[in-house]
Amino acid sequence: MALDTRERVRRAAVKLFATKGFHGTGIRDLAQESNLSTASLYHYMGSKEELLADIMRDCLRTLLDSAEAELTGLTDPAERLRRLVKLHVRAHARKPRETRIVDHELHVLAPTTRRSIVELRDAYERLWADAVGDGVASGVFTTAHPGVTRIALLEMCNGVARWYSARGSLSLDDLATHYAEVALRAVGACPQRSAEGQSRGE
């Protein structure tokens, strides 16, 4: 089935922005990768910055919606963090180009456009901050630096986009589970307290 032209342009942009960077990607590059003339390209993409912002916005919105759905009804901080880590790892492994663009190209956006993207990113990261903060407050986590630990965990999970291969020794599910275990050790999770919380449905 042939791709819709707009989707073809979008996929070309994802590939080029992820490999060459926003500033390293020219309009001619996009046109050539999309198999379009330069004049036709503008009809399907608007400006290059608008195209970049749309890619970022869709990626972050999908991540935020998925995370909120995963956490529905959960109060146990350890289980919330476990699910967030697994979701983040899977997203970065399955869509490495899109997530690399979000992680590395935010600074190129104009301030007004950047603000709307940052709001989505902050809403997503707030879920992580709440899970870690609630864990510390309840005594389930013992990290003395919850903010720094949260940033370290996000950076650790972001790195999956740079190196993960389906041909590796671990399946994606096993990798996500391992990362979740590493994350819980990093926050100083107390397994017994966490298990008790889960058994009570907290």
C-alpha cells in the first residue's frame, strides 16, 4: 500500500532530522528523500520548523497519553515507576528516531513553539517526579536526591534509542524489565514495603 504523500514527507523528515539534525537537513534533502520537487514539498509540510514541531508534539502526546493510561488506578510508587520505566524504554527502542529528535532538537524551535512542546514534556516528566516524590514521602524509596535521581533515570532510558537492537541478547520486554529493576535500586526501593503496597492495592 502506497504511503500518503504527507506521511512520506513526515517519514523523510524523521529520518533526516534524527541522522543529520534539524540544521543539517536542507529543503532539498527533504524533497529528495520524499521523492518530490522542492516546490511540491512546501504544499505538504508548511515550514521545516512546523514539521519538526509536529513530530515532537505527536511523539510526546503519545508518550503522555500512554503513561497516563498505564498509571490509571495505581497509587503504589514502585509500581508506577516500574511502569513508567518500561514504557519509556519500549518507546525509545521502538521509535528511536522520533525520540532522539525530541531529546536533542528542542533548542532549535522558536520560543513560542518551544513553549507548547515543553508543556507536554513537563507534563510527562511530572508523572515521574510524582512517583519518585511519593515513594520518598511514604518511605518506599530512600534516595536522598529524588530530583537528580529522576533525571538520571530518564537519561538512562533515553539512551536505549542510541543502541538498542532487536538482535541483542535480551528481548525488548526483558530489557524493559531489567531497566525497571535498575531504576528501583537507584531510588533505594524497599521491596517488602512495595510488595505490601501492591497486595493492598495501593
